[in-house]
Amino acid sequence: MLDLGTSFLASVERDPDALAIVDEEMRLSYRQWYDKISALAAALDETGLKRGDHVLTAMQNRWENASLHWACQFLGLVVTPLNWRAKADEIDFGIEDADAKAVFYEASTEEAVRLSRLAEDLPQFSADALADIMQRMAPDVVPVADPADWSLMLYTSGTTSKPKGVPRRHRAERAGAVAHVAQNLYRHGERTLGVMPLYHTMGVRSLIASSLIGGTFVCLPRFDVAKALDLIEEEKITNLYLVPTLYHDLVHHEAFSPERVASVTKLGYAGASMTDGLLKRLDQTFRPDLFVNHYGSSEIYTFTIEQTATAKPGSAGRAGINQTIRVVKLGSRNPDERAAFGEEGEIIALMKSDEAFEGYWKRPDADAKALHGGWYFTGDTGFVDRDGDLFVTGRADDMIITGGENVSPVEVESCLSLHEGVAEVAVVGLPDERWGKIVVAFVKRRGDVTAEDLDRHCRDSGLANFRRPRRFVFVDAIPKSPVGKLLRRLLVAGEYTEERMPEHQ
């Protein structure tokens, strides 16, 4: 397996004149980009940063950030990216936890870095400084990293505890990218919209995969629907790899039309389940040649792949080319205690995968919870049907137990999403004295739909009575993370304020 620096160099030699990266007026071929990366690598080397050092980044998806990522791969530095919305205390946490040796930031994160207690003692580089550095001339950088070196350390979201570092080696990062190319049937020269953030596994995978095929990575620093549509149309984007929320925002924008996205032939999504309603709408408007549901995680990039997402709505398909999976009985830590066909259990993935991490950063408690018998216990629930296809039903912690019955929020959400009056929906279990929990649907509606309308729709759709919401709450917005993941915990915890939760019907 190649290290990532050598992998990029091979791309330069194969396709020196191919367009590699676009960021507004900046348009660089692979050879031109390699020159810029070489200049940046030379400057970083002069600062005393050493192979194996962690560097903390807090930047949007701009060409300077993508260039930094590659320069670090050549030098054997460990990219440790944070959300560009990070506050000073989060910067401090990242520096301390990773023992970072330098900090990279931009205008949006300048204040947080300035207020960081620990950042002041480290070398700091702004995005503007990186751009200036890359105007210099320097010898071609030579890869010094090994495939076994650490490449990247992502942080999990930390919704219930402190974020967990997920260190990944060069070989695992490249294996994930090669699998991404194969599983999405990418061709030479694909044009990718680089909008999934580079602190997220989907964003990093898009960046590396693009280089493997002589493709073009079109930067969109932060998601803006109008700008995304402009770039898709102007740059002739050929594939999209987004979370469902961003797809939702695209097709519901007033400026959207099938004609504007006609260049897109491949759709891929990950990060969350997609409702049947959105799946249907995307298929009808984009009419893609390929529509891929990718199910994975930061820890192990690919669990399963479904390459015909509309053929079997809700299916996450079967194990990816570098993986094997199982569903074990809920509560079991024995990877051999498999659930029966159709029985809901916990999804586990084999740690032998070429794409797998090897354990959390300085978190033996997290390892003890998630790693058992050579398998990674995902914390996700699901079942395998008689055809051998996996269906992901949610997080184990999200499962609603009402009157002794298990209810998957995803199943109820998919049912409600098919009603034309539902723009978005999130389903949670809220405490109830009699039932333990009741099923509650938070709905962002389209038009004048009522709770009675939605309840009738559930009955007519054949949703079992115990799965039908006992309460509907109409809201102006559904809470999501910066990368578009649904934040059920805010609904369960009551953190979604009354101002944002109008009286339900």
C-alpha cells in the first residue's frame, strides 16, 4: 500500500495537466498544485515540525486547507481537524488531547484561536499566510511518510461525552479512498463538489478519491444552496456525495431545477438515513445513473454499500469490498451471538478491514466499550432481511420502547416523509407515566397539514398502531449538527425551546 504522499505524486505523474482543484478564481493543474504543496511543505519543515507531530486545523473547505492536508501527508504530520465553528475551549481541548505542535486557522476561527489559552504558545498560521507561502518557489517535496504512519485524527461529535480522537494510518486512509472510487464507480476525470467539511470523513474521502482518478475537487468553503447550485452548473459537477440534509436543501431551493444539475450522473449519500420521500424526489429530479447509499463511520470508513438505493428503499445493502458485517443480539458483546433474519440487533464490523482504525486516541474506556473479539460494535441498530441486505434502524440509544414494544424512529420518519405536507420530520421517544415512552413526531410542515392528516396517513400506510406517533409537534426547523446530522438529543432533552416549537394541532 502506498503512503498518501507517494499516492499524490503518482497522480501528478499520470495527469500533470489535468485540472486538480478549483476555488473561485484559483484553478490549478496537478503539476501546478504539486508546486504549491512543495512550497508549503518546505516552509512547514523549516518550523521544526517533525514526522509524527499532530497539527491542529480549523478551516473551511478552501484550497489552502486542502493543500495543507496534502503537505502534511508528504511530511508525515498528523492532520487533526476541528470544526471551523470551534470555540476557544474546544481549541484548547484539541491541542491538549492531541499534543498538537502547531495551529492553522482562517478568518472564521481567528477569534477562537486568539482566545485559546494553549494556542498562544504554538506556531500559528492563518490561511492567508499559507497562500503567501505557496507563492514561493521550492524543490519538489519528497514523501517521507510510511504507509504505517498516522495520517489523520478525526474527532467524533461527542454528543454525550468529550469527543474521541480517531487516529487513522496512511494505509487505512488510502484503502478507504480506493474503495470509495470502486464502490461509486468513479471514472477518470470526475468532478466532485468539495463541500463536505475536511474535518469529516466524507470530506476527506472525497479529497483523496478525487486525486486517485485525476479528478477535479471544486471547493465550496461552507454549504450555501445557491452557491452550490451555481458551482454544479458552472463547473459541470459529475458526482455529489452529501448527507441527506444537504440534498433536501438543494431540491427544495427556489433556484433548483433539473436542468441546472444535468451534469450530475452519480449521487451518493452517507452520514444518516434518507427518508423514502427524499429518496423518491432525488431519483425523479436528478435521474442519476448511480444512486449509492454508503453506510460507514469515522472509525471504519465503509460498513456496507447499496448501489441502487431506490430499488430497495431503506436498504443499506451489503458489506463493502474491504469489510464484513454482522448483526448481533441487542446487549450482547459476543460477535458470534447473531440475531436471526429480520431480528433487530446491533451492527458490528470486522476490525481486520483495510479501512479500519485501531482504537481511540488515549481512550481505553471507549475501546473497552466498542471493541470486542476483533469486531467494532457500532452502536447502531439494524437487521438483515432474507435477501441478505442490511437495514439500519437507528442508534441503540435512539430506540423507543413504548409499552414493551421497540419502535425505530427511522421507520416512522420514512412513513411520514411520504406525506406531501411534510418538509422534514424527526421522531423521538418522550417520557410517559403509563407507556414508559411515547412516540412523538416533530414536523416541519409544508402547507396547512394537521396532526389528524398525518395520523390518517400513518394508518393508511399500514404503520402498526404502537408505532404511530401519539403526539405531533409542528416546528419551524429540525435541529441538526453542522454537517447536517439530526440531533435527536436536543428534542429528547427539551433543549429545543418553545419559541421554536409552536403549539401542535
